[in-house]
Amino acid sequence: MKPNEPTELTFWDHLDALRQTIIHIACAVVVLMLLAFCFKDELFGVILAPKEGDFCTYRFFAWVGQVFHIPGLETQTLPVKLINTQLSGQFLTHMSVSFYAGILLASPYILYQLFHFVSPALYQNEKKYSRRLIFWSYLLFLAGVLFSYFLIFPFTFRFLSTYQVSPEVENTIVLSSYIDTLNMLSLMMGITFEIPVLTWLLAKLGILSADFMAKYRKHAWVLAMIIAAIITPTSDVFTMLIVTFPIVLLYEISIGVVRHTIKRKQTEEN
């Protein structure tokens, strides 16, 4: 089966198609960025929510601590004050956050435009796998971002913002540091949640096997616990296990994905 392109396009035709794709993406991002910029209170209400003591994650773990009588999960007051040290700092932060929000809101349209650009060069079976790959990659990345926002970042912020080497040193967090940490953790967890997609690709290429992953399962679990201990440096084991569970679950799902991929590949070959 050949690609569905009836005629062969020239270099300039491809360049013109790419230009149109970039223009469409840029227009979508700019429009949504301006929309996010106009809703400043709502936008920063979401972004700054984890610094408040009544954030939903803190209230949930406080409730869990009360129900199961687990000490150390109660909501603590977060005496943290965010400051700005530059004249244009808050305006530039508003612009950058609106830009990131515009990209996030426009991401489905961006993926559609990119796929629409490259799809004429793909075979039918490649289109099918590409759609699945894009869909699951996007879904898992968003899941990782939400996981970071509701779990990873709140615990990290609560620990680091209240940690003191001495009572004489008061923590006053710069707004840019808060935003940068939130972005970094969101990106890191978004990439971490791509493990099933990555293992699927490696299995498709014949590089990775389910037996290999099962053999080193214990090592992966220990590594997941170490990562969770670093991300949530709290004194209670329960919190660390809560963070460890999704990472271990992703690994176990990846084993199943690899096993299913290899069996299907062998069936198609036979």
C-alpha cells in the first residue's frame, strides 16, 4: 500500500504546507494565550493554589490521617510568602504563564496540525499506529502533569518551603522560583508517564522483552521507591508509598503492553 498522496509534491510545496501549519499553530497559541492572559485571577488561582494550607491535596491527606489514625498527615499552616524582586517581574511572569497555558490549551490542535502535515507521507498502517501513539502519549503526558500538580508539587513545596537550617533564617520564596519548580516537576512527571509508550516502541523494534522487564521488576520497584523518597522528603512512609504506587503501576502496565505487543507481532509474522 502506498501513501495516499496522488501526486508527488515539490520541495516548495512541502515548504508552503509547513508554513501554513506553523501559521495555524501560532495563531491558535496566540489566541489562547491572550484568552488566558485576560483571565489572570482564574489562571493564578489555579497555579498558586498548592501554596495554600486548604489545598485539596492537603485536606485529603488530613482526612486520611484522621480516618486511619496516621500521624503526620494533618494539614499544616504554610507560612510562606511569595515575593517579586524585579520591576517587571510580575508582568513577565504573567506573560510567560499565559504563554504556557496557551500552548497547553492548544496542544490538541497542535498535534492535529502536525499529524495533518506528515500524514500524506505515511502508509495506512503507519497512520493507524501514529494515531494511537499520539493519543496515548498526549493522554499520559497530561496524566503526569495532573499527578505532579495534585501530588508531587504540593508535597515538595510543603517540605522545601518550611525547611529551615535555623529559626533565624526565614523562608521568603521568589515568585519565579515557585513557577520554575512547578514547570520542572510537571515536565518531569509528564515525561515519566510516557514509560508505557516508550516500552511499546522498544518492543515494536524488538529491543525490549517482557521477560527482561519481569526479571528486573524488583530493581525497578526499589528505584521507584528511591525516586518517591526524593520527590516527597517527608517523615511518613505512607506518603512515600502513595507516590511510589503510580510509578510501579506504570511499570507493571508497561510489562503487559510489551508482552501484548510481542505476541501480536509474532502472530502477524506467522
